[in-house]
Amino acid sequence: MDWYNLLRAGHILAVIAWMAGMLYLPRLFAYHTETAPPGSEFDAHFQVWEAKLLRIIINPAMTLTWLFGLGLILFHVYVADRGWGFLLQPWMIVKLAVVTFLSGWHGFLAGARKKFVAGERPKSAKFWRMTNEIPFLVAIVAVLAVTLEFGGR
């Protein structure tokens, strides 16, 4: 069985699900901010949608992304016998920085959802629209870093 390609496929699929959720949640926040006053029936609907998106898609996808990514690292270290040194390659440092940033952004979004539940509107709809594409732009950097392995050849 080709374990490396299975790990890689799982990692890619988990990243796709994670990014889909991270792209959609700020858009929900924008609509929530604009159309649902705190305490309204529509506010309650948005809270359910946002909670489900985090609980059912975003959180498990991030967890799987990390687990498959760590699996790939361990594969490279122990099976491919590349050692730990490849983690210091510029492309891998960039990828790890991107994953760390996206994990932090994920935490920021989860915290914002809790503020919506508390009846607060932590940011404007304009803010949520402007930041909506951050995960995609950052993911572009990660994909280019890995596929081009810049600094590693």
C-alpha cells in the first residue's frame, strides 16, 4: 500500500474542507452583522449555522489537516529517511508558518463566534468582507512554497 500518497491525499482533502469553512464563516459573519439584530430570531439562526460550520466542518478539518501533516512529516523522517533537517528548508518553514497563521485565524474566528453568541458585534460587515479571502491568499503562499520547494533545490 502506498501510505505516503494516502497521507498526502488525506492532507489535501482536509485542507480543502478547512479552507472552505474558513472562507465561508466570515461571509456568514458579514450577513449576521448586517441583517440580524442581537436577540432576534434571525440572530439565533445565524448562531446555529455558525456553530455547526465550526463544529461539523472547520474544527474536524483543521484537526485532520494537522494529523495528516504530522503523519507526512513522520513519514519523511522515518520511512523516507530524510531526517529532521528538511523541516529547516525555506519552503517548509513557510508552510509551517502558514499553517500556524491559519490556525490562529481559525481561533480568531471561533472567538468572534462566541462574541456573536454573547450579543456583541465584534467587527463590521465591511471588516468581515475584507478579511473573507485571507485564508485563500495565505493558502496560495503555502501551495507555491510546497509545489516549487523554493530554497530547497
